[in-house]
Amino acid sequence: MARSPDFNQLLTVLRNEEPERPVLFELFMNVPLYELVNGEKLPGDDRLSLARFAAKAYRKMGYDFSTIYASGFHFSKDVASLHTRSLNDGAEITDWKSFEAFSWPEPEQFDDHALKEMDRSMPEGMKLMVMGPGGVLENVVSLCGYENLCMMLYDEPELAGLIFDNVGERLVRYYQAALQYASVGLVSSNDDWGFNSQTFLSPEMMRRYVFPWHRKIVETAHAAGRPVFLHSCGQLGAVMDDIIGMGYDAKHSFEDNILPIEQAYERYHGRIALLGGLDMNYLCNADEQAVYERTTAMLRRASGRGGWAVGTGNSVPDYLPPRSLFAMQRAARDFAG
């Protein structure tokens, strides 16, 4: 039997405190999983049908929130794609001429009907977590191409700065619109920043072009009385102090080959909450008992200290075996007693 949702438990984690019982967290999941959990097929292919179907599955699995996009707003058709692609594909802005010709999308032009309807019908105790349509750096890379951007930062720094500003300013407006809804309890600032070995740009360039807009996103969420977390993959050790200094309430996305969640917790607990962290490759290959035991051990580590929620190191795509997700959820239920 699923426990009753209580978004306050997640808020407790985000305050770096210990919740009354283990809290589950995922950035997003997938339709085949929702269909498995709900015991039925997704009834429609529109945003509202998906949002309702997802919320039903999240609740059944014991989550205190459900994930949604505020609208269909996006900069590039590929930025939210789950498919592997080159960071140089699809460049639309490569010089001043293409910048001046580019038609910038405006957040206000996109339909927020799904969010508006979900605002009226969320299950009691649950809130919505709004994801961004990619982040500041992610969208600039998508618009310019990674190699083009690297050259532009040296050859045309003024142009690069204008592109970052155009992206950042629109993302702030996207979040401002979402935060008008009472059912939105949390926002995700999702913006992948690095490879396994380092950040995509030097820390100095990140501080000059990327971080000012992330500070504005944090300020926007906090001004609306909501927490905000950073989802970012890659080796971010060189900028972790910056992440904490920006005021992010939590950090999400961890990999065993960069920094296992157990080590990350010992290193950063008390400074920022940590969400999820069980490595994706591990979850795809480990058996259920191993996943159950590692989750339980992590819960013991956080017991009496707080600031951690049970979940994967990234997300739950359709290739991740449901058995691994269910093993984590079962460990959380059993630990609660």
C-alpha cells in the first residue's frame, strides 16, 4: 500500500534536515514505467494526459511530488532529447549574421494549459516539480555547437555574452511564469556542465557567462518562496563551492566513476542537500538485493543527519530495469518501518 504523499518531507530534506521517513526523488521517469505502475496505457499523447498519468504513477510509487514542464517552451528541438548526439549538431548561431537572423522564442508564447490544469487537480499532499527546458549552458551549446562556442568565446566574446544573456533572461521568465502556480513546490535548474574529467568550459568562463544567470534563477525561485536544485552531470569539483555559494538548496546527479554518492554526502553534507545518487550503470547491472542493500546502507549513513533523498544518480529512462527502481523504493519503505 502506497504511503500518503507529504511534500513537507521533501522540503525537510532540502533544508538539510532529517525527514520523518525516507523521501524518494527522481528528476523524471518514463512512460513504459508509468504504464507498468498504473496498469494501463497512457490515455493520450498531449501534455495534460501525460502530466496526469505521471502524477498518478508517482503517487502510487510513494513520491511526494510529480515532475512537469511549465510549457512547451524550448530554444532548440534537440536540447531535451534523450538520444545520444554530438554536441556540435544542429548549430543555429555561429556568427553575428546568424545571431541577428535568429528568431528567439519567448516563454509567454507557449501554452501552459497542462500546468494550469494540474494546478487545480494535484492529489492532496503532493506538489509539482517544474523542470527547465534545458539550462543556460546546455541551450547555448545546442544553439551554437560546442566547438563553435569554444572558438567564439575567444574570437567573439561579446557575441558569446549576448547569446548567454538571451538564453538566461528567457529561462528566468520561464521560471517566473511557472512559480505563479500554487501547486509548484520546487523547481529544477537542469543544466549539464561537464565531462567525466572537467567542466565543459573553464571555471573562469563558467563564472563569467553561466553562473550569473544561475544566480538569477535561484533568486527567482527563492523570491517566490520555493526551493531550487541544480541538476548537472559531469566532474564539477572545481565549481562545487560556486554551486553552494549561488544558494542552490540541493545538488542532483552523481556517478560512481566521478564521485560516489557516499563520498559526496560525507564531503558536502551540511552545506547543501543531495538528491538521489545511485549510479546509473550500477543500477542497470546490479541485482535487486545489492541495490536494496546499498540503498539501506546509504539511509543508515544519513540517519540522524538528513539532507538526502533516495533515488538514481540521474533519471529513470526506459532502459533502466524497473526492478532496480523498485528495490530502492522497497528499501525506503522498509527503513521507515
